[in-house]
Amino acid sequence: MTRPSGGQTPGRLETGIILAEQDPGCDRELQKLSGVKLNRCLHCRSCANGCPFTAAMDYPPHAILRLLQLGLLQEALESHTIWICAGCHTCSVQCPMEISLAAVMNSLRQLALKEGVKVAEPDILDFHRAVNASIRRFGRTHELGVMMRYKARMRRWFTDLDLGLKMLARGKMELRAHRVKALQEIRRLFHSRRPG
């Protein structure tokens, strides 16, 4: 949510949090989904200092936890941060309380989709879907196939073409996809449901 600030230039908005619509039980709901005790966060900002994507986020990782602690679930679900998070666990490694922020972000993404919240970063969601389709089909990611599906969905056929050709030349991407031997086991993971 944004609100105009008294001392600002007209037409510019200052980002702020308005404590109007709180959901006081959301931290318990997210704790159940993610397995993370959200109230353990000290707000030391170690997660934000370690995260390679903080500059692209509208809230640093610890601020998402703070939103949840304040009962501002909708604000967290509508944030860009939950979609920009790559799930690399750098923040978790940095955290002195060993909070798995990647698990929280993943749970927030799932909840946002389940509740039909407008996705703040639709390009990233499309990329996630392309990766999941590759894993379902082959049991692993086929990078070239993922990129081709993503580029087709986005209708951006030639962006990054030079990078793709360099990766192919260096053997970083394979032309043919290879299936894993235990493909049925991988597919069962997609069909299993989480409790709660």
C-alpha cells in the first residue's frame, strides 16, 4: 500500500505500511505451511545483507517476516519479494536463528496462487511453470527446453540469444533432454499433497 507524504513532490508516493486490515492468525497459518517459527526473527537484517536479490525486492526478507508478525498477510502476498526470491538459501545460512526464509517465501507463493492474489512478477511465475513442466516430463530440468518454453510463453524469441548460443558452445546446455531413471518417483512428488 502506498500513501502520499506531506513533504513530497506532488505525484510522487512514499511507500508505507498501513495497519488497517490485519489477519492476526496469519503467522500461525504460515508457520504450519512452512514449518518455520516466524516469531524467532530478531530483525538483525543478516538475511538482507546476504541476499543477492535484495536490490530488486520491494521488501527485504526480514521485512516480509515482520509483515506476517504484524498480521499483514495480504501485503506479503502482493509483494514482489516472494516472487523475486530464488530460494537459494543464502539468507538462511546468514540467519543467526536458522530461519528458512526460502521455505516461508515458497509457502507465500503457494498461498498467493491458492487465494488468487494477483502475481506481482508474472514473468517469474511463467519461468517457474516452465521449470516444473521440464521436471515433470524428464525428472530433471532441460535448460534449453525450459528457456524455449519460457521464451515462447513470453513471446520474446530472440532476447538472450547470444547468451544461449555461448552456453551451448561451452556445453552448459544440452540439445537433447535426458530422462532420469526414477521418473515415476519424481512424478509422484508432484502428486503428493502437503498436510495442513
